[in-house]
Amino acid sequence: MKNLSWRVIALVVVWECLLALLGHPLTWPAAAQVYIITDLGALPGRTDSSAVAINNSGQVIGRSWDSNPIWGTPTSTTRAFLWENGVITDLAPTLPEDTSPGGINNKGQVVVNSRFTTIGGHATYTQIFLWQNGQLTNLGGSNFLGSECGGCYPHLSASGINDSGQVILTGRYLVGYSSAESFIWQNDQVTSLGFLTPPDWYPTGETFAHAINNIGQVVGWSRRSRWEPGGTFLWQNGVMTRIEIMASDINDQGQVVGYRSDISRAGLWNNGVIKDLGTLPGDTNSSAGRINSLGQVIGASWRPGSQSRPFLYSNGVMVDLNSLLLPDSGWVLESVSDINDAGQIVGTGTFGGRSRAFLLTPVISDILPDHGGNTGEVTVTIVHPGLQEGATVKLEPNIVGENTKVI
């Protein structure tokens, strides 16, 4: 993807045309963002899809299913997929039951959760696989939980993988009580994250890992037992520390985003300081889901009794993502699940009456005057997949004329 800047030498009419193109009432000085949206489609034999994550190469993982399945047929299962350059692929076509992606790193490695119902008839994710270049490697099953589990039925799920190949996963015991433990897997070695407060007897404590960054820091939630309140933790180098935010993600700078339960709004934790990210206009509540290395945050904003709205928080401003789509896109964005360092966003929306995974790619940003006022030079930054140096860019019919120069 190229990220190029053009200097547009124009009169005020050019700026007015840009405003008409964007559909935003901007004033000087101002910055804008417009996205193109891509329908990621569905796997063959299935109708719907949702996106889970995206890496910095633009590879997307998600789930695909049939909205009206015939139970017992091959297409009645939900499948994990990889989308890349317009092609959607089943990540584990040889596995017979439901599969779900747990994460993707910048090397294109994907962790896949696979469900089997062979243990006493219980439906549980009992195997985790690493997918790379079309090959699946089984990372193991109930052995993650050790001998203490005895005859219980473990529910295993992976929830992330970093560029070093460290996989975070959680095993939950499902016999007579609630207990869970999280681990880091790397090169066939498994390390327990432990608990914020050690439980009185094993296994009664709970730890759930939510995200891992490329430094190996992990955020999640832990409590001593199901009868006691828990807390959010930051784990690093074997040490688990309580932090005062319900964490959902951590970037490589150690910034943590999530939910502030004290004010019911999205927050950003940075070195012990929590910033309130606010809400969209008219809303009272919000929650942050993901943060990229540039500090851009995605999440949801809502008020009681209303449908939540997906937002982008960037440079101190929270914006409704539905408002940044080009007119007549046909989409209603319902939720967002990840954002990469290029600012591409994935999530799930409604299109053509179906639930579909989408990819948002920024195409116009930072429309700023170079010298102020309403005339003169305007710098327009345009980002688009496949854009090459020397390309001709037509901003709008009749906009590129004798008063406009693209260099």
C-alpha cells in the first residue's frame, strides 16, 4: 500500500468540491478521513461472516457460517478463514467440526481453535493448531492443564499470537465448579501466568488472558475464586501486576485500552495514568476494544436502550465510523474487532441483508491548508491499496482543471 501526498494548487472552489466529496462540514484548519469498504465475503456453502483480526500486511482472519444450516451437513459448521488480496480460504478444511481463529501475527501465523465432541459428549475446544503457509501443527490438547484437572472436561481456547510466536491460551474446567488458567505457549514450552492472588486450593482461581503484544506483555483478568471479585492484570516476565482498567488490548508501547467501570466509559491506561476517551455525541457509555502502535483506538459507544455504534478514536477525537463511509455504500457497520498500524479496520456489519465481515481502508486523510485561509495550496494525503508513484488522481469530476495541479 502506498501512502502518498499531493499538493493541490487550487482556488476555494476546489476545497468546496472536496467537502462535497467527503460529505463532511469541515472548517479550516481541519482534518478528515474517508474509507473504502470491502466485503470479505463468505466461505463456499456459507452465507455470513465476521472478522476477528488483521495484521500489518492486511491479512484478515474471521469466521464464516450458514445462516440457515441443515444440521449434520458439512456446511452446518462455523469455519475459521483467512482473507488475503480478495481470496477467502478455510484455515482448517480437514477438521470436522467448528473452528475459530484465535489470532494472527505479522508473519502470517494464525492460531486456530478446533472443537470436538468426543469427551463424554461435551462440546469443547480441546485442540489448538498453529496455521502457517497452509500447514496445521497441533499444539496439544488437555495436557496444557496438567495433572490437577483429573477427569474434568477442559475448554481450551487461544486468544492471541505475537511476532515471536508466543500464543496465549486459556483452559477452563467444566466439572462442578468454575476455574480457569491462562498460559503462554512457545516452541512446545508452556508457562502459566498464575493468578493475581493465589487461590486457597487448586483449582478454584480464574485467570483469562485477553491480549499479548510483541514485547511479551499480556493483559487479562484474574480472581482468587468465583466467590470473590477479580481485577485486571498486566503480566510481564513472570510478574502479574494489577491495573485499574478492564483491559481488552495492549500495544507495543505498553498502552492498554478497555473499559473504565467507575465511569462506564472507554479508557486508555499508560504508565499508571488512565485517560477517559469519552463517548460519541448523545451517548453515555463506551468501551475500547483494540489499539494499534500509533495509539488509534477502536471500540463501541452507546446509551442505555440503544444500538451501540462503532467508533475510531484518533488524535483526541472520537468519530462514528458509519459517518466516514462514502455515500450510498449500502453498509451498516455494527461492530469493530481490530485495527492495524496502517489504520485499516475490520469488523462485522450488515450488507445486502447479510451479516458480513468488512475491511475499512483509509483513502483520504489530512486535508489541510498549507498557509491558512480559503485559497491557495491544499495538501491532500491519499492512501489506497496498489497506489503507485506517478498515478493520476481525479478527486471529483471537473475538479482537476487549470486551477488544480497534482504533483
